[in-house]
Amino acid sequence: MPNDENTTFHQQILHWFYQHGRKDLPWQQSPTAYSVWVSEIMLQQTQVTTVIPYYHRFMQRFPDVLALANAPVDQVTELWSGLGYYQRCRNMHQAAKVVVEQYQGAFPTTLSEVMDLPGIGRSTAGAILSLALKQSHPILDGNVKRVLTRHYAIEGWPGSTKVQNTLWEIAERNTPKQDADAYTQAMMDMGATLCTRSKPACERCPVAASCLAKANNRQADFPYRKPKKVLPEKTRQFWLFINQQNQIWLERRPPVGLWANLWSLPESELGETMTFPLNSGEKETIRLQGFRHTFSHYHLHLVPRVIHVPSDQRISEAEKGEWFSLECIDKGLPAPIKILLESLKAQIQEK
């Protein structure tokens, strides 16, 4: 593998990619701007192995941007359930509508136009145009940041503006005009398969000879970790109302905020007693174990309350509340809520 001074960084990366890079991922087969876009959004903060089955189901249901734009948001969030960070899929749905309305269903082809779509930043836009249309644009996702911060020994947290600007300059300088699609995929592959967070495979790295972190045995120091922040703790009661038909009462979340527009359980402050029209017949007969779920900005302690009610009349005045069969819990639900319902279902089956 070439690594002498006359061989550029990108040439060494490309040489490695053509021999060892990943070329069998589903979105790499006959890539389009739409298919690459879907994969890139799913891959944000999610591992490839996790994404693949979601990607197949999503593309089967929504094979093109028109199908996605015309679908009810419920169908989109249902297929997204389990991937987390639900704002990603809501932004995709909204962006699909923009593509249909403003671009007649043809995905835009300039960096500025793609970046104007909801939920798409500079790195994602560059990846879409590079991988699908072979345009030359730098990218800077988590994998690429790790490769570059180690290779150039970039001090400081990559999320800071100063370090971010430095990394963009380096990424732009290294991105070739030709074979940009292969180089972009190669950089992603480098971070995912060689330059991993722990135990990087430096012995197989095509640019190890010029890597400053390796030269100083400082691979573990880069990239710098985000300064620690103590996350606040919150506790909420979640009410699982179940009727004689084994139906569960769910309510639509508000259009903004946590779990926006998803179906969820009624909730209240810890210790608060909720008042419902069925007070005369309510009884708590099952106790479920609570647990803690961590979001990016706080820890949430979920305290479940299971209440059996005698009929299927409405539990609250919530306009968007409905009874659903406990057997059909594959709707677009937040992951912690799905855990509670699965636990309730298991308890009922044991009786």
C-alpha cells in the first residue's frame, strides 16, 4: 500500500477502500439521492447493523420521495419506532413534502438547496450529493471526525466552534475532485472499521505512517471527549389504563417537545392522583417495575401505574386519546413506552 511522501492522504485512503472498503451495504446498490438520504438520516447516532433492517422496511413502504411525502406521519413514525431521536423522521417527512412541492419530486442537486431541507446539515448534504451524484463535498460525521482528529492530533473537543472549523478546513483540503463518492464512503468506513473508538486497528490503517496520534502513542486521547455535564433527574408517573377487552388507553403527544406527535401514555407528577371519569370503578391490580431512561439532556425515571377500568369509555377529555388492543403495540411508540406495554402484556399472560 502506498504511503510515501509523494502519495497524498486521499490517494492512500482510496487505495485502501478499493481493496477493503464496504461495498455491499443496501443503500450502496444503485444509489439515488433519496435512498442515500434515508440511509444517512438513519445512520445519525445509530450503528449500521441496527439500521439495515429498518432501512429495508422503510424503503419497501416508501420507495420514493413522493410515497414518503404522501404518507401520514403516523406510518412514518411507526416504521421508525425503536431507532430513537424521532425528530429525524419528522424532519424527513417534512423535507419530502418540500421536495415534492418545490422541486416537483426531484431531489435538489446543489449543496445550499439540500441544506435548506429540514433536518439536513452540511455534512449530511455533502454525503448525499457525493455518494449519489459523485459531487465533491467534504463531510464531517462522527467517524470522519475521529479519523481526522487522530491523524492530525487536533486538540480540543470536536463539538467546539474552533475545532469544528479546523476540521472542516482539513476535510475540504483532503476531499478529491474525482472519485469523491469513493473517498466519502472510505472515510466513513475508516472510522467504522479501523479507526474505532477503542482498540483502533492501526496496523491495518493506510495512513498510519503519517498519523500524529499513533506517532506519539496518543490514539486514546483523540478525539477529545465532550466536557462532562451532570444530567438532571426527572420522575414521572405513567398511567396504564386497561379495560376488560385488554385494550390500553393511549394519547397523542403535542406536536412539539418530547416524543412530539407520538402515541404515549397519560402521565403526571410523582405522587399526583389523576382524576378521570371512571373513578368509581378504577382499581390497581398489577404492579410493574419502573426504570430509568436517559435522554441526551436528562434522565427520566418512569413510574408505571396500572389501572383496570370496567368499560371502554373515554379515560380523559384528551381529543386525541383512543383505546388500542394491547396485542397491537407496534404503532409508532417511544421506546420506553413500548417497554412498559410489553411488561404489562407479559404480566397479563402469566395470569
